[in-house]
Amino acid sequence: MILAALIGGTISSTAYVIAIQMVGSIVVPISVLCPAIAAILGKVLYKQELNKRMAFGIVICICASFLIGSTGFTSDGISRNTLLSLLIAIIAALGWGFEGCVAGYGTAMIDPEIGICIRKVTAGIADLCILLPVLGMMAGGVNISVDLTMQAFTSGPAMIWFTLSGLLTFMTFMTWYAGNSMCGAGLGGACNGTYSFFGPFFCLLILGVYGRMDGWALPTVAWIGAVEMAIGILIIAINPLNLLKRKKIEVDVDETA
């Protein structure tokens, strides 16, 4: 659980934030490859189910990620900045896939509240004691990290948003851990991965429309890829044919009654 927290909480979360800062919300659907990765790792490590339908859903997700990534191509090819950001987003997906697989297995034996406590405490200590000093030294000195941290903690408006974000993150990851332990890493990660659509959508609404910040609008192709990603995730999660069969049974029962 501690290893999963370090990989998913420190490495992946940092990679995700860096990628978003580089090119915006286009990297959100790319990072949603984590359910597909979790399903594969769940099969390899814990012998969890990975049938043909789930494999087909994984293929759809991969195709959607390439479709979204294609929006970074211009007449001169893909820019170095865009390519780097997409690779960083894939690092986030790999880490979260590993975390979902391992943490889902772990929370099958312990309460999700304990699991998320281990995750947040471990990631918080690693971020504060390891990540911030390393990033500070890369930027020119440890004092930079200290100054930025003090500015964040002493900024009233910033702390309001940090607190709100932390509470929502707690709810998100606790339910994710609980879902993975109940239905497996593939299915749990697939349901969680619907943020491939909601992530860019709320970035557009809150940052683009409300905050009036440039660069948060996505091209039509990226939206199509995000919807395709959500469809692939749902195929991993459920069998659409079962829904049709259930509806037919309900109709037959109503006609009989």
C-alpha cells in the first residue's frame, strides 16, 4: 500500500499536474488509460478476470488516446512540448494503473478509510520532504520550494481552494479504493475513468468560461476521443448485451403481468 501510494500519489499526481500545465486539459483523457493498465496488471498479478470484452474495451481506449494525441500534430508535425506532455501523462496513467490494482487488492483486506489514510499520509510526507526539495534544486535552489510553500499556506484564497480540492480528492480516492476492492481493478478503474470526459468538461467550464483563462478549450477531435474513451471504459466495466437482455426480460414481465 505504501509503494502504491508513492507511485500513484507522488509520481503520478506530479506528472499529471505538470502535463496539464504544459498543454492543458488535452492530457486528461490520455491519463485515463489507467483503467486499461489496471485491468492488465490485475490479470497478471492477481489473476483477476480479463475477458475478450474487456480486452476490446482496452483496445478502444488505446485508439481513443491516439486520436486525442493526434490533435497535437500540426503541419510541421507534433511539437516537442506536446509530445513531452503526452509522455508525462502516460507516466501518470501507468502509476495510477499500478496503484488501482495494488490498492484495490489491499483494501479487500482492510477498510477503504485506512487505505486512503495510508495513501494520503505517505504521499503527503513524500511530497513535502522529498519532491519539493528535489524540484527546488532543479529550479535553482531549495529556498524556492520553501518560499512557494510558505506563500501557499499564507494565502487565504489559495487555501480555500486547496481545502476544497483536498476534501473532494479524499472522497474520490476513498470511493475508488472501495470500488476496486469490491469489483476488481479493471471494473473499478473503468468506472473511475469516466473523468476522461468530465475532466476536460469542468476544466472548460471553471477555468475557461468562469475563470476566462485561455488554452482550456479542446478541438472537436479531442472531444470525440474523450467520448470514445468513456465508451471503451464502459465496455470494460459492463456488457452492453446484458443491459439489452435485462430490458427485454423486464418488457416480457410487464406484458405477462
